[in-house]
Amino acid sequence: MGHRHQRLGTPRAAGIAGVVFALLMAAAIVLMRVALPGGVDGTEVAVDAAQRGAVRTALELLPFAGIAFLWFMGALRQQAGEGEDRFVSTVFLGSGLVFVATLFAGAAAAGTVLGEGQQDSPFGRHFAHALLTTYGLRMAAVFVFATSAIGHRIGAFPGPLVVLGYLTGLTLLVVGADVPWSELVFPAWALVVGLSILRGRRPAEPRADGVRRAGPVRH
């Protein structure tokens, strides 16, 4: 009985974690973009106290965003249960962990270079920018692809959400951060997924005839 309640509560945990991650990540991106219009890799590095404060706040939000993402990822994996494909599940888990690692490493590098307003370290800026965009966003794209594939396979995601996931992953993979504000695509997708889960969908349940069917979560 306890196991059943734990399973039924997992989708709600995934939804809440997804919303929290989306809000924190979006806030950090907005603060960084407003303070540094040219990006971490650009020439417009924090030059005054207000800009340094905005960057510092953004960097302080990223660890909490990473923690919420780990919770989101774990809850999604638990929700999928035995219905997930092992290959896709491995890609899902690996890309999510690498994304968090690059997020933390990039934030640490950016904090070292930008936190004190240092403008004479182009290598440090390029390194932080590469971690947060070239690698981080590409790993986010792989995670979105894998999540959408698993969600479609087990019946947890409606068709439009699966299509949205593939389009989001393609945008992150091809565009990356080359287009200003395109980084917001990832937290926007996580927000949509979190809200969709909170609205009541859960993965398909096996029937006696071996066919899986999906149904709403009853809280």
C-alpha cells in the first residue's frame, strides 16, 4: 500500500521540481542577459556594482536550479518505472548528469572571472561561455530528446508535448546560445512539462493483456 502511494506521488514531485527548476533557471538567464547583453563571452563584462550584483545573484541561483533539475530528473525516471527503454534511459540519465556538471562548472568559472569584475581574462570568459552554452545547452538538447522519447513510449506525454520536446531539443542543438535569449527555450520546456504533469497525466499502467494504457493521477 505504501509503495502504491509513493508511486502515485512521484508525478507530482516531478511536476513541482520541473516548475522550480524552470523558474530558477529562467531567472538566472534573464539576470545574466540583462547585466551582460553581450553574454559571458562578450565584451560587455560586468563593469559596475549593479551589473556585478546581478551576475552574482544569477550565479547564486544556478546551484539551486541544478538541485531542482536533479530532483526533476530523478522523479521523471521513477515515474517511467519499468516501461523505459534501457538505451534511451541511459542517454536520459547521462545527458542530465552531464548537463548539471557543466552548469555547476560553468557557473564556478563565470563566478571566478566575473564576480570580481575582472575584465582582463578572455580565456576564463571563453571557458565559462563554452561550458554554459556549447556543452551545457547541447546536453540539455539530448536530455529533452530522451525525455520526450520516454514520455511518448510510456504514454506519459500527450502528442503535442512530444512534438514540442523534439522541436525544443532541435533548437538547443542547432541554435545553442548563438541567438540572444534562446537559452530560455530549455526552462520554458521544463515549465510546460512540469505543469502538464501537475495537471494529472501519469505513465501508462500494464493491463492483464499486456497492453499499456495511461490515466490521470488522482490526488
